[in-house]
Amino acid sequence: MKGSIFQFCAGLSFTEADRRLRENGPNVPLEYSFPRWWHLLWNSLFHPFIIILIVLSVLSFITCDSPNGFIMLILVFISVTLRFYQEYSSSKAAMKLSEFVKCPIKVQRCAGRVVQKELVVQVDQRDVVPGDIVIFEPGDLFPGDIRLLSSKQLVVSQASLTGESWTTDKTAEIREDHSTPLLDLKNICFMGTNVVSGTGTGLVISTGSNTYMSTMFSKVGKKKPPDEFEKGLRRIFYLLISVILAVVTIMFVINYTTSLNLSQSVLFAISVASALNPQMLPLIINTCLAKGALAMAKDRCIVKSLTSIRHMGSMDILCIDKTGSLTMNHAIMVNHLDCRGLPQEKILRYAFLNSYFKSDQKYPLDDAILAFVYSNGFRFQPSKWRKIDEIPFDFIRRRVSVILETEGGHSQFFGRFLLTKGALLEVLRVCSFIENFDKDEISPFSSNDYQRILNLSEDLSNEGLRVIAVAIRKLEMPQICETSNGSKREEEDIERDMVFIGLITFFDPPKDSAKQALWRLSEKGVKAKVLTGDSLSLTTRVCREVGISTTHVITGPELEQLDQNTFHETVQRATVLARLTPIQKQRVVQSLQTIGNHVVGFLGDGVNDSLALDAANVSISVDSGVAIAKDMADIILLEKDLNVLVAGVEHGRLSFGNTMKYLKMSVIANLGSVISLLIATLLFKYEPLTSRQLLTQNFIYSVGQIALAWDKMDEEYVKTPHKSSERGLSMFMLWNAPVCTLCDVATLLFLWFYYKAYTDVTQKFFHSAWFIEGLLLQTLIIHLIRTEKIPFIQDVASWPVIFSTVVTSAIGIALPFTPIGKVMGFSLIPLSYFGFLVLLFLGYFTVGQVVKRLYILVYKKWL
């Protein structure tokens, strides 16, 4: 028994601590490991369209068409490398950022074989074990759930668990009732919370997965389901596989029956399959997202997941944890009011003197009072006062008093005074009188006065203000000696029969940038909802000041009383949801996603936000947030400024829009081209293009489309969120693909009737003409598809796209006239054919614009 008591007093031995560490594991609530490089590489490689390219390249090598296989492998290499590099760099940056949250913890250990000696050592938070005695001071994080052994004016912030911005007092000198709510226990401090002021020691009773914090993580870390864009890509992948199998089979049969050449027919079929596959889609997606990530890095934020940029563009609801996101996360003084709610300078004077002369502990509220006085030009001349004694704050009294003396006949300030400020009810308990400023008299404290003050305090609290009371008592010289031993009896004897003079109010102000940022987000179709653990009154006031509607508000306890249908309806309607538990925040996010079909972003930095961060489509934290919040986040802001999110939304929509441009253009152009090839194959006795010519055409055109990642978007497009739509893409394809086929058929007829290019003699000429027309058509189609406006007249693409168009077209036109063209089987083209192409493309843009307007007329928007 003696040994156990000695161990408890002295702390664990190093051997015992090591044993418990092996038994209990590292002290982390959720074991999170960053993905290894081979995982990132595998994820980059495992993409439907990458797989198609790899399969086609393998088939090309099998059929001895090595150039075809090499070209497709080059495309695979570029796309995979780009995505892997970006995600690996982001992961490394996030790992470096996570190292900053590692903090040493002071623990008491015992050492020595014969004589046990107490030592205070520093260990990493991960190495703290149950049974350790920890020593803490202002600024320290609690490394586990702790039972206080000793404390001195200990004030703790539990904002990371509760979301409430105000601090709470803790003390070892109390025994709590079993009915006390867990987070209200005054003798227990929880992992993830931190010391604001005061000191103490505590016994670690639980660590790691056994802490209260870990109860929030039972559903954290599960793999998120694919989003609509990824689902749409999979459906397109399956559709393309079906079309490729059908078309390639038809092409192979037709080609083989006419040429009776098996290897040639197989090569041609593989080339057609390659042409139908949007080869550059993975590269375009990754380039667009990487470009967005680099742009966001300039705005001081780390993008851990590239897909989160696309989600930012589709996001239409942003859920915000109020503390620190909308507010400055520190109190400022607002006013100094008498019992009737009128400002009085005398109240401020005594509150200032109390804060100025107290020395035991400085609290944030003291700093707020001093800042208010200095910044507003008040001159209370503290140098004319002399401090006699101080009765420090403690949990039982919940107030702090200083005894001051002034000499020299300063009217009513002459003599010794006891100045007290603290919690309203505790100050009222020691007051017997009240100062009526309107009558300039001090009268006995009545029940009416008491009720009036309580009503005023309630009204101020409903406005989102925190209230403390100020009282004063003039002392006779013999009542206290120059120094006080601070005994309870003496404090109680002095703090009595005081005069209540007024209230001091405080507020956690909103950030200057928050209102502007929320207005800009609203302009872009992103609605803000506040999900917080703070009080409704305080949250409502902050929301009103930053421009968030407070017409529909609700609290967590009220949500618990609702049935499932009413819960979903209320969540969709409400803009302010206060006093939420972590699980309720998660339920709200999931309801918005599933029932409301919204793309939801969540901005939070505390432990209480981790479940919601894990559930959100876009999870956002800040570098000052707790470790688990940063682990869960897709995006980490290095500055807690909502304007960075506005820039992120713009980058996301730009990335999504440019990706959709390529997807729309490639599906339409490739499908139209393959249908045209099928028609030409049926009409002619020879291949419209050889496999090498078809592959070369596809390669030149595909490489030229990389510039799409640097294209601009219409202003109207960026103003609203957009989602991927499989049905929308299918209808878009059915409307616009026939225009490409019509253009190809017109060329086919022109070559047939004007140049008589339907015999074996004219085969090289037909190949050359068809090659140029197909390449120019697929190059120019992007200008028609990229905007709902008239191309080159109402809207012009960015200079990289224009440059790419010019270079690609020049290469395509010049190729038949070069030695390379001769090797590939091309012949010279007469100038008259280029005149025909000018008329053809003028007609194509005219018909395409008419179809575009009809499509917009029917569907009310351009996809």
C-alpha cells in the first residue's frame, strides 16, 4: 500500500511508463498515417481511361504496331506523373505542417534504484501514459483526460470540444455529483483542451482511443463514396467500352471482308478504338486541378486532395463553425452600464483599476478592459493609487478584488477602497447597496433592484454579450493591515456590504473580412450556414453583423426533438444552428448532402468539427487548428480568411469548366469522327485512313488540347455552382455530334463527286484530304463548344488555346507537303480544296451556332 501511494505521489518510473506505453499504444485519439508514395502512384494509375490506354497500347505491341503503343504509353506516363507529383507534394507539405503540432509535455517521473527521486521531464505527447502526473501552465495542451490533483486559478478553453468561445474555470478542490454533465465537470480536464491561465498538476486517467475525444471518431476515416463527377466518368467509361466493342467489331469485319488482310484490319480496329477513347481526359483533369492547386498555393493554402478543387467549384453550401471563422476569437469590451442600462464612466474607472492592479493572473477580459480604456482616451491616473492587497480569483468565489488607497483629497476617491469584479450572481451575493446614478445616491439593495439587474443581464446575453459585475466598498483604515494572509475568513469578512455600481459587457467581434467574403460567396451561389456549439444568442448576433440571415434558427436540443422528416426539412431551411454536438454537426452535413442533394463544404478547426469535416464534400481547416482537424481536411488555410475560399471557389469552377469543355468536345468529336469513319468504310473499298494516319491525327489533336487547362470561362459560368450530369452529357452529345458527322459527310461527298476520289488511284489523295479536314474539325470544334456565345465574335478563347489552335492546324495542313507526309502515304493537296474547307467550316460554325441556340432554348442553359 505504501508503495502504491509513493508511486502516485512521485510519478511513474521510466520502466513502468515504457511498459504502459507498449500496453496502451501511442497517445493519439485517431491513428492517422499519410498515404505512402506507392499508394498515391497506384491511385494515379488506376483511372478508367488510363486503363483503356494501357490495354490499347498492349494490343498495339501484340500486333507489332510499336509506334501506336509507344504514343499511348507516353500519354499514360505524362498523366500519371503529373497527378502523382501534385498529390505527393501536397501530402509532404501536410506532413511537415503536422510536425508543428507536436509539443513536449512536462511529466513527473521517479528514478533511482535505492532512493527514489522525483524528476520533472519533458516527453512527447504521444508518449504520455495513464498514471502519469503532468504539470501544466498557460498555453499548454492537455495530453489526455486528466483528474486535477492541484490547481491555482486554473482557466481552461474547451472550444475545441464544445465550440464555445468562452473559457471555463477548473479546480481540484471539488467533488462533483454523478449527475453533472461530463464537459461541466470542474475537476476533470479533457484531451484537446488547453490552459488559458493558471497552473496545476493532474493525473492522466485515459489516453489515446480511451479519451473523451476519441468517442467522436468512431465514424471518422471511412472512405467517402465517389462524387457525381466520378460516377459520371465511370458511366461514360462503361458506355465507351460498349461503343468501342461494337464499333471496333463492325470496323474489323468490314475492313477484313474488303481487304482480307487480318493484321491490317486488327491495327485499323485498334486505331479506331484509340480515336474513340478520350485519351487526354486524365491529363486534362490533372492539369486543370494542378493549375488550381498552384493558384491556391499563392493564396496561402495547401491542397491535400486535388479532387477537392473540383468539389469547391460545385459547392453550393458552406457550413462554418463560428468561433474563429467568423469572429476574431478574442473578447473586446463593449460597454459599461449601470442598473438601468446607461453608460457611466465611474463603472469603467473601477473596472479598469481592478484589472490594472491585479497581479496574480491576467485574464483575456482584463486585457479587453485595459485596451478599451487606452484606445478611447480615458485618463484614470492609476499612478495616484497605491495597491494595498489583492484577493485573487478562485472557483468558489468567482470574483477578484483589489484593495487600493489614494491620498491627497481627490474628492470621493480619497481613502481606501475594495474594488471587486466577477460573475454577476457572485458579486450580487456580497452587495447590500446599489448606486443610483440618476439620483446620485447610494440606497439599500432591494428585490426590485435585484430583478432589474437580472433582466438587464438576460437582455444583454440575448444580444450575444458576456457580462461581469463591478462593486465597490470604502474601507476604514483599521479594517485591514498592510498585508493579508489571504485566509478564507478574512476574504469573506472584507467582501461584504458592498455597493453594486454596474456591469461591463464583452463581445467576440466578427472579422472585418468575414462580411465581404460571405457576400462574395453568396454572389457565386454559395449559401452559408453556421454550425456551432456556441450559444444561440451570441451566434445570432455575430451572424446579423456579417450579413447571414437569422430568420430561421434552431439549437441542437431542439433538433433532437424532431422526427426524421421534420429534421431534414428544418436543416434545409435553417441558416443558424447553435449548441450542436459533434454528432449533430455530422448529421446536418449528411442531411444536406443526401436529402438536399447539395455539395457541402465545412470549415472547422476543432476536435468537435472532425466528424463534420470527415462527412463534408470539401473539408477545410486552418494551420492553427487541432491535429485531427487538419488530418481530416482536404484543404488547409494558412490564413483564417474566408476570402481565400472565394478564390478557391473560382479556381474550382474554372477547373471544372475546362475539364467539362474537353469532355464535351472529345465525346462529340470522337463519336462524330467514328460514325463518319464507319460511313466512309461502308462506301469505299479501302480504309478512309490507315491506322498510322488515324493515330497521328489523334495524337496531334490530343496534344493540342492540353492548352484547355489554361482557358478562361464565361463570367456567367463562374457565378453559379455546377455539377456533373450524365443525362445532360448524353443529351448534349446527341444534339451536337450529328453536326460533326454532317460536316464529315459533306467533305466525303465533295471528294466523291468533285475530285472523283473513290478509286484505288486516288487513295493517297483521299487520305490526305480526309486527314486535314478531320484534324481541323476536331481542332476548331473547341471554339464552338467552349462558350454559349458566338465564337471569335462575342467571345475569344485565351491566348494559349488560340496559339494551340494555330500551331495544331498549321502542322496538320503542312504535314502532307513534308517528307514525313510522304512516308506516311500522303500526297499533295490542290489549293481549291482549301477554299472548300473555308466554306465548310463557315457552314459548320453557322449550323453549330443554330443548334447551340436551339439547345439553350430547350434546356435553358449551355452544358
